[in-house]
Amino acid sequence: FDLTDLFRKSTCDCVLFQAEPIRVLVTGAAGQIAYSLLYSIAKGDVFGKDQPIILVLLDITPMLPVLDGVVMELQDCALPLLREVIPTDKVEVGFKDLDAAILVGSMPRKEGMERKDLLKANVAIFKTQGEALEKNAKKTVKVLVVGNPANTNCLIASKSAPSIPKENFSCLTRLDHNRARSQVAIRVGVPSDSVKNVIIWGNHSSTQYPDVHHAIVNNHGKEMSGFDAVNDESWLKGDFISTVQQRGAAVIKARKLSSAMSAAKAICDHMRDIWFGTPDGEWVSMGIYSTGNSYGVPNDLMYSFPVMIKNKTWKVVDGLAINDFSRGKMDGTAAELVEERDTALTFLGA
């Protein structure tokens, strides 16, 4: 019995049955979030340890020299799953035959810029990218919008790609979800994975509502509600909410740069859950199309809900009791999203 022959046969079988590469686009690929994100995608942390990847990196023309440096670094990592890296400034190249699109790039708010001006600039960007998805990507593509204002940018991209199901579009509120989970864990004195089923409702903005009314905490071996574990209702309804809402600004103030590491980790969490599903009995937060929801949120928004995911399909967690405090917070963030949407739609046909 020759072990060498057996090894050769096993190796051949692995090669024979290896999955086809998937095409994954990251926009804003020369930026700092992408710099923290690309390595994790390329080494298999998101789409699986046996899933080869073709990475497509899109950025604006002036950033192409920086993008060349990113490509060199990815090559120098010698990652076995990374089959090809395609840097480009052309949307028809960037969006071709995609399996997944992570839209990180957007127009940041500049000093003196009014909110409507920011929306107008981003409507133009995400209309173009939505049209490119419509024309070039697979109809099964999963699209995650990260660039702010993420919810409304996601809605514009979806409206500009009418033949791709609205359920295939989502925006990132997982960073807020992770922040909420971590704040509760720190307060109780347990690891973050001992806290589950927090919820981020609404907009990825300072009006979002981090909700722990349905959270479960494993408090040193004993499962209890988030409120009981924290045992400080005034903190949970006050400083906890404002800390999560303002965390991005606090990071910028301290670091002089925006949250790149934690944003990249949240993107990985979000896309991995889409690909592989959520654990039984647990939900996560993501901004999704609101039409038909059971929580009284207005239709035709990208609004963050608690969702469970199976077979790459999300389902809103229905039937959660909503008290008056939560209802007020949920309605407030919905009102902001309605205003954002209506302002953005005035620019959509321009």
C-alpha cells in the first residue's frame, strides 16, 4: 500500500473539485476601509476557506497609482485563494459578472457642504453604480452599501438596477450592531460573544436606535435579558444609546481618521452571514428594503431591522414586542430616512 499514491490521488481530487472563483468588487478600493478589508476577503475569512476569489478593485482615476500599491501588497501576501486582482477606474470593468459587490466608496461630507449637496453628489455616484450593476453584474449579485449616507445610497443603487431583486441589496448597520453588543458586554463584564440579539433600528446615522429590549446575555453561565444583566435602565435608555449613535464621531475625534478596522470587520461579518447564514436562534442587524414589514415602518426605505439569514436569503424577525419608548425612537429614525429619500429622489432624474 503506497501512501504516496494515495496522497497524489487526494491532491488530484482536491484540484479536480475545487470551486470556481467568485468575482468580488470593492469600490473605494484605495481607501483606508478597503485597506483593512481586502486581506480578510482574499484569505478566505468572508466567502470560505475553500472559495477562490477574483478581486475587482474600483476607484476614481486619481487614485489608480495608490491602487497599484494595494495590488502589489495583495500579490506579496501570496494568498492561495486569490486568483486574480483587477484594478480599474471603469465601471463597465468593475461591475462585470459580479457575485458580490461591496460599495465602500462615496462622496464624504466636506466642510461647508450642506446635507442636500452631499445627497446630490452621492445620488449621482450610486445611480451610476446601480446602472452598472443592472447592465453588467449577475442578477444573483449580493450588494452591500457601506458609503454614507449608506441607507439612502443603497436605495438609489437598488432603484437604478430594477432587474436585480431588492432583497439582494443591503446596507451596513453591522458596525452599529457590533458596537451595541460590545458596550453591553463591557458594562456586564463578559466577552462580546456572550451578548446576542441586540437590534439596530433605522438609519446608519445619529438617529439610529440601538435596542436591547430583546437582547440575551450569558452572564457567567446564566442566561438573562439584557436589561437584567446590565441592571441600569437609565444607562440603557441614555448613555448607551448616545454612545452607539455617536461612536463614529468619537473615533474620528480621537484618531483623526474614521473607523476603518471596525468597519472592515463589520463588512466581513455582514457578508459572511449572507453567504453562510446566521446561527440558530440569533439575529443580526442590516439595512434592508422596508416594503411589507410588520413593524409599521414606511415602505420604500432601506431601514435596519433584525434579520435571520438562511440560503443567502434574509427574513425579518417578526413578532417582537415594541414598547412606547422603542416606537418613538423607531419612528424618529424612519422620519429622517423618509426625508433623505424624498430629497434624493428629486435628484434621481436630474
